[in-house]
Amino acid sequence: MSDAVLYAVHDRIALVTLNRPDNRNSMTSEVLDGFTAAIRRAASDRDVRCVVVTGNGKCFSAGADFKSQIQREDAASVKLPHERSYAMYEPFLELLHVEVPVIGALNGHTVGGGFGLSLLCDIRLAAKDAKYGANFCRLGLGPGMAITYTLPRVVGAQRAAELLFTGRLFGGEEGVTLGYALSAMPAEHVLHESFLMARRIAANAPQAVRQTKAMLRLALGYEPRGHSMLEAYTQAETLDTADAREGVAALLEKREPVFTGR
């Protein structure tokens, strides 16, 4: 079987590719471990001037694989419920260690934890016909991966509230209108256009670009990791409800959920 996450460097641009298209690049252990390894390689390579993150197939990432795991266990130690929730998102949060610009080449559907990963990118290019969004409330779950922190900083508080409360998904062109994506195009053009932008960035003075990214984060008071841990507590609480069990069952059975508030 091929690697769950592919890593390559072209023209001082690191390309990280989620590579489980048959499973919608979901957050399985092999994908999460592979992503951690790839991002650590990119972050430690001083010759890399830009990182592009994408997915193979019709999905960038569909988030959690609800047929296998919603929280992440650890065979080496016993974790509390909120720690298991946080452990699910911690590998994607590795992206925060990358000092150079990160472009999300969002080639396909980008939902849940995958949507959270896209929000950690500095720039996002979307596929016109793909669906994007955080459907946690539609599943009876509290959000994770700092989405309640990052999304309002990208689209504004009111629009973030509407998207999160309703759990609705939106298309690539609406994503541009919302300010979520820089541009939207046919899926087959997303990676190419992302590399064109990455090359323009990589052509600039690398130290100046790194410092500019650092100053942008400082200006925003940008610290999603701590917020993600806070979300992990609330997500763990909601996971232990009848509504969460109903929401996941409805998703797998492809029907509308019926929530009771319990």
C-alpha cells in the first residue's frame, strides 16, 4: 500500500498530499501519523520557502472517519475523554509550526476536521464544485480543531456563527464571497494555480517572508492550539450524548437526524 501522506519538494516548495482517496482522506491513524511526519520535514527544511497542502481524489479531507474513530486512543497511555478528542486534531495542528506560508490547494470536499485543517493554511484556493464547511452541530457534536477560533477570524463573527450553528456546507464560489477562499476554479486547476502562487512567494526573500508571516500572526494574537484544547472538553461532553449517537447514525444511514436534546 502506498504512503497515506506523500511528501515531495519541487523548486523549494514542499508538497504535502493526503493520499487515501478511497476513504476521502479521512482522519485515520495512518493519515494523521503521515501528516505529522510530512509537516515536521517541511518545518525543519530551511530550504523550503512555501508549503502546499492538498489531497488526492475528490476530497481534500472529509474529516473524521465515523466508521472507525471519532476520538484517538493511545496504546501507550490511558487518556481522558477530552485528551482523546484533542489527540484527534493535534496532528493537523502541526501545521502551526511551519514558519513559511502555507497554501491550501483544496481540490475537493473539505468538511469537519478537514475544514479545520484548511483554516490553518495562510491562503486557500477552492474547487468550484466542492463542498466546504463544519457540520459538527448537524452531528450532535461540539466543534474541534480550533474551528470556533479560526473561522471567525477568516469570515467574521456573524458569518462564522451562521455556518457553525446551521452546519451547512457551501460551494467554492461562495467560499470566495465569504472570504474563506482566495479564488475558486475547476478542481483540476487547483493544484496548478496553487503552485503558481507558491512560486511567486518562493521567489521573494525567504527571511522577509517568514518574518512577515510571524508579524501577521502576532497582529492577530493568533494562538489556535490552546483554543483547540478548550474545544476538546466540550466536544468530549457532546460525544457522550444521545444526540451525538443519533447524529452519527443519521450520517452513516444517509438520513436526517432527529435530535431530542439528550
